[in-house]
Amino acid sequence: MSIQAMQLAASSASANAYTAESLVRMDRFRDGLASAARELLETHLALPQEVHYVADLQRWLLSQMTVAMHFESSLDPAAPPISAKNLVDALAGTGIASRNTVYGFLQELKRYGFIVPRPSDDRRQRFFQATEMSERLIRRYFDIHLRALDVVDNGQRYVLSCRHPGILLQAQPRFARLLLALDAWHRPPQNIAKFVRSDSGSSILHCLIKGVPSLSSDMTSPIGVGKVSPNALSQRYRISRTHAARLFGLARDAGLVGWTNSSNRGNCWISPDLVRAYRHWQAIKLAAASQAFHEACLDAPLELHEPAGR
């Protein structure tokens, strides 16, 4: 089979790449997003300690880029491996994290077994490689988003990823670098930033919004989401009651959430503007995943396109 034919076969198997704007207009986008939210919340409950280390947007971005460098250097020995300097260089111009923050983050990953030292003759830098645990977690995370995209367009990305697991090594670095290049992702709107820049704030957003139906473009009235208790959520997702109360207090003061009584208990409502902002922000991430996976399938070694078992 010619290279061109292989590429055409891969393109068909990997399904489509989308923009955020095209995704939010698709009929089943809300269903795909709800699927991802449920699985992310299940992961938070199943692996609370591991999720803690990526519980805010800054640490999430740092972890994605750290694993991306690990995969890139495993495929290409000339690619920069994980180090504080190399990670700072990768983040240059984004304003995501300072040098000291990056250094402290890598020390934390090392302390809890997400990365280990990598042998090197360069005494000026300390190099690391991701552990098998980190690889398993990043695969779990990426697969959640492949399945969400498959819900949206009835694609076969997850099946292909299971059949050829090596595709992840090319897809995830593309995904991380695409999001690093998008200010709209790492500098989210203020109503979203109130949550996602805070520990476990993304989980709270997933929990609040996953069941909200589709909205009309002109809807302005608050949306009831049933009984919501900040204290119960703090226990469920293992965050302090003080932190949960502060987070909901900031959101309430901004008109993003509220309750029918003054006690922050009982029936809760959320702003349609918050729902729209959340969905568009999540669409940016899903669009990056769709593009990264599509490109990775096209550029993967030809043996990845052969039927399994051959």
C-alpha cells in the first residue's frame, strides 16, 4: 500500500478534526461534554490523591507539558527531556508559571513518584522522565476526551487508540502544545477563571453544569440545577470546607450562582452566561484533542496503520 493510501486510511479511521466554534454548534456536543464531565468526576473520586496534583489550571498545564516532553524525548533522543529549564523554555511567552513555580512543581512530581531522575552527562541540569504511573494517568485523561469526541460525531478514535496505543505518544504532545498556544484556553474568561484557577474548581464546574440542557442564544434567566451544598461537595471532592465556601462565595457575589434561600443550601441556580462560557472553554480543549489525534494518526509510523495482530 502506498504512503498516500496509508494516510487516507488513517485519516478516515481517526475521524475529524474540529474548531471550538464548529463543535459547540453540533447537535451532540452537549452529550459529549457531559460524558467527559462524568468520567472526569469519576476519576477525581477514584484517584483523589493523583488528581490533587493537577487540580488547578496552572498545574494541569504544567503536567500536560511535562508528559509531552517525556513522550517527545522518548520518540526523538534529540528532543529536550524534562528539566526545569526546558519546561520554562517551553512555557516562554505564555505567563503560565514562573521559574520558581516550575522548579517547585517538578520537585513535587518527583516526591510523589510521577517523575524520576534520568541519567545524563550534563551537570548543569537535572533531567527527568515520567513514570509508568504518569503515563497511565495521562492515557486515562486523553481517552476520556477521545470518547467524548466519539459521542459527538459517532467516531472511532478510542477504538483506534486502544488498537494502536503508541499513537498517544504523538497525539498528547500536539494536544499540550496546541493549548499552550491558545490564550483563550490558558487565560479563560473571568467567570470561568474564578473556578478553574482554584483547587478542584473544575470538578465543581463539571458537577454544576453536566446536567444542564441545551440553551437558546437569548436565554438570560437563571437555570435551576437542584440541591447543591458547598459542604457536601467539599467532602465529596476532598477539598476544605473553607475553600469551597470561599469559591462559592466569589461566584455568588459575581452573580454566577445562587440559592433560593440565603443559607447556601437547597435549590441552586446558575447563570446561563456561566454555562455558555464553560461549554465554549471546554470546546477549545476538545477541539485541540480532535486536531492532535487526527494529525498523530496521519504522521504515525506506518506499522500503526496495519490491522492489529499482524
